[in-house]
Amino acid sequence: MTSYGMREKKVVFYDTDKRHADLKIRLQHDDLSQSDFFCAMVTGYIDKDERLISFLYDWREKEKSYSKNKRKISEKSLLKGEEKINEFGFGKEEIEDIFDLLEEEHPDL
């Protein structure tokens, strides 16, 4: 049985043929594969990269699916979460260590 977090998953979404062609051209220009590009974007999003998060907030506001008030609430929530993580001394490595210990103790999970 493959450990959680180690199995590859396929992520699919739909867009127009024009935007797909534009993406392929830009990726070729920047010498990136689609996989590298999307993996980088997902990593930035999961890791809460400030540059990517800021871009997404701006994009959502422009698309009118996200108000400035919601943005402030979300930013405040993210900040509070980071403060709690620091308060309890949990970094990424510590959290991964906890999951590793749980997996060792309960391999059937």
C-alpha cells in the first residue's frame, strides 16, 4: 500500500481552445511544461505564497466573486492562523513528524 501523500493524482479542468493555445505558447516561451507550471502554482497556493495569494485576491475582486470585505476577513484569518502555528511552535516539519508518528502507530489508517 502506498503511503498517503505519495500517490500521484491527475488534476483536470476545462478552458477554451484559445486560452489553451495561448498557455502552450507562453509555456514554450518560458521553457516550462504544463506539469511544472501547475505544480508550481499549486505549491505556491498551498504554501500561501504572498505573491500568488495577492494575485488571486486581485483576480477574484476583478471578477466580482470576492469583495474587499471578504478579502480583509480572509487575510485576518490567515494571519491569525500563522500566529497560532508560531504560538504552539508547529512548523511544517513538526506537523509532518506528527503525521509520520501517527502512520507508524496506526499503519492501517
